[in-house]
Amino acid sequence: MNPLSELIDDETFAMLQSHGLFYEKALRDYQIRKTYREMRKQMPSVDAIEHLQQAYPYLQFDTIRKIIYAKIS
């Protein structure tokens, strides 16, 4: 699955991934931020974070909050 499908095509993603050019944590954080933005259209922030916590049970509430509110440079 290509979590960056809106940015690069599947073939390019597969090639870059096969060469180990992605930082898995950064991809996970990107996916969390993207999912959060989509959920916020339908529910309050705290509920969206709780849903994310169910999807990523190894992350604490505050960790998810830091990921979604972190400035991207």
C-alpha cells in the first residue's frame, strides 16, 4: 500500500521503499496526520485522537496529540 499516493505513484513508492529510502516512523506519522484531518471533518478532536489511539494502541494519547500538532518543516 502506498500511503503517499496523492504525492507519488505506486511504482515510484515501491522502488524507493525497496531501496530503504523511507523512514517508517515518518510514514506512520504522515498517515496519522492525514487520517486525523479526515476524521476531524466528522467528529471533535478528542474523539478523533481516541479513534487513532485504538488504531495505534502502542501510542499514548499525548504522543498522538504531539504527532498531529507537530509543525512540519
